[in-house]
Amino acid sequence: MRCLGASGESRAAQVVCDALAGEGVMVPESAPAVGRIGVVVVDTITEREVAFVRAAAADGERRVLVVVPAGSSVDVDASWQLMSAGAADVIAWDRSEDPASDAVERLRRWQQVDALMDSGVVTEELVGRSPAWRRVLRQIVEIAHFTTLSLLITGESGTGKELVARLVHALDPRPDKGDLVVLDCTTVVPSLSGSEFFGHERGAFTGAVAQRVGAFGQADGGTLFLDEVGELPLQLQAELLRVIQEGTYKRVGGNTWHRTTFRLICATNRNLLDEERRGTFRRDFYHRIAAWRCALPSLRERARDILPLAEHFAALQEAAGGFDPAVSALLTGRPYPGNVRDLRTLVERIAQRHVGPGPITVGDVPDDERPPDDTREAWRTGHAFEGAVMQALAGGASLKEIGDVARDTAVRMAVAQEDGNLRRAARILTVSERALQLRRAAQLQEG
């Protein structure tokens, strides 16, 4: 943990850094330190301070605690401005009896979360280093390990909602926790839903030849994951309210109240707030299942993770030799309407054709996944590119601005695709390595 610096050299700011140093937070003498956690002290809010916080946060790579010293001119509304710039939290030094301890406790919690993020239980299943993914995953890890809140996971199909639910259960610190019980709400038959959720007594209905423990009973002491919860009909939502809120239920055909304690995780690809406004989802049920909400990003929002994910899926198929550049370009340039699940299916198809210890090559790609001969012309006239330009024009962007953004984006994507190797990235972009070095230097200076 480090104090990254102060926006000014006021006495109040120095008091903050000295107090934090006394609590073990290292304070550099000059330039901001590297690392994933740090502190920034601000006693005014101007564009300079906001830019400093934004740079310190490094697009979410670093968690930054902003401290406002006593007697500063920072108003309450500025806290939200700092959060928008990338701060993870903002505390006022003169609004706590022991502000140094308050700050250090936050930093220690973030250290613990980062340690969990680096653990095998996370990295072996949920692959990705893009800022969009890391920000969401960091929240999930913290909520899973340090709270008992119910969790609503939203996102498009194929974004990994069940994997996240399994991670939450794995990180749950209850020493004697029970099992994770998974129930896909799309498979629940309305006429049998009571038995599915609550269980039934022997003889409760025709065919009930034995007692059955339902999902709520199975999840006692553990975790209940209701996948595609947005598919539940209104009547069933009403029936589930009591057990979710109070932890009590009766089996079908029984008169005895049973108690159950479980952590609830729900997932859906629907917008439940829109469903509630349309009258197809109960408001009271929504608020009981969504004590904490997280939206998983689509794969197009975390394009930097395509190759790491592809390499992970290939390794699972015992094809760990990497990808030929042409295959890498295919994987990163292809749309994935099914998100990570779509990518996994494609990589499995490719990897199962591959032989030998070397990289996966173009011959391993199935015929129906190979790009057409006129790929370059299709790109130039493609609807996706036209749509992006149309949005930029609608937003008032000039021709020069559109061109600059397109060039800068192409450079960033090529460099990311080649893991920072400028020579290979320059070859993809058909420019000289020197020209790419100059453009990258200009980008970093502007950033």
C-alpha cells in the first residue's frame, strides 16, 4: 500500500500522509508509485486533481482511495466527480474519530480482495485481465467472501453467470457450508413447481410414492442458485417470497413448517426492472433477490480477453501450443453473439482438429469458420463499421476525429493482440516498427 501523492503541498495534506505513514502506508518522495492499491490526497478539486486521480486509477487497474484533508475546500458533490474519475472510495479526514485507521482498514480489505483475485479458485476458472472484467470480478469476489448478501447476476447469454455463481459459493467463508444447489427456472413445470422448490410428502398427489426434499431443503446451510429467474411466472414468484424472506416453508401435502438457511444467487439475461414496469415481474420479489446486483460484460466489451480465453480453452483440450498469427486475427476479429460460450465452442472445434505440440494453424480452422476471400473489402463496406461511423457523426465528431480514433483503436488492438510485441503488431498493421513506436509514444503521452 502506498500514498501515491498529494495534489498540493498544503500542511493539511502533509498531515494526512504523515499519519498514514505511521500506519504503515509507504509514502514516496516524488513520483506516484506503482502497485494495485494506493492513496491520493486532494485539498482542492480542479481539472488537475481529477486528471491525477484518473491517471492513478489506471483505468481500474489500481484501486485508489482519495483522502480529503481537514479544512479543505472540497464539497460533498465533488466526491462523485472523483469516483467518476476512477477513485474506489473518498473519505474526509475531519469526519472520523480515527481517520488513519479508517483509511488503512479499507486498504487492507482491498489487499485481501486482490489476494483472492490472484488465487487459483478465481484464475483457473474466470480468465481475463481487461479493465471491464476486472472491475466486475473484484466486486463479486468482495461480496462473495466478506458478505452474506443475496446476489443478482445479469448479463447476456454466455457471459459466465453460472461460473460466477459457483465462484461465489466457493469463496463463501462459512466453515461448514452445505452444497451449491442449481435450479434452472426454464425447466420448472408450473404444475410441479411446488414439489420442485419445496418438496412433497409421500402421497401428496398421484405418483408421490416417497417423500421428496425440494431445492430449498437441499440448499439448507449452502447456496441456492436460481438460473434464469426472470422466467418464473408471477404466481410462483409470490409463492417464493416467504421462504426467501423468512426461511420457512411447507412441503406439498404437509402441515409442518420447515426452516432453511441458504445464500441466494439468481441470474437472468432479462432486464428485470423493465419486466417489473411491464407487470411481468414482482417488485417485492425483485428487491428480495437483488440485495447486490452485478452486470457481467459481454465479450465485445472485454475484447482484450478473447485471446487469453481462447488459450485457456485450447489448453483444456490439451492444445497448449498457442495460435498462429492468422488464427489469432480470426479469433479477435470474429463477432461472438453467444459471448464466452460461443468462443469456447469455436476453440474446442479448432483444438480437436489440431495435432502436434506446435501452435494451432489455419488448417485447424473448420471450413465454415474461415474468412471469405474478400474479407478486406467486406470490412470496408461492413454494416458494423458503418454503424460506428454513423454514431460518431451523430455525436458531432469530425472526419479527422473519426480517423484519429480509428487509427488509435487499431494500434491498441494490434498491440494487445500481440501481447505488447511492437514488431509483430507493426506487421499486422502494415507499418514500420519505428512508425508504430512513435504513434504509441504519442498515445501514452496523451493518456
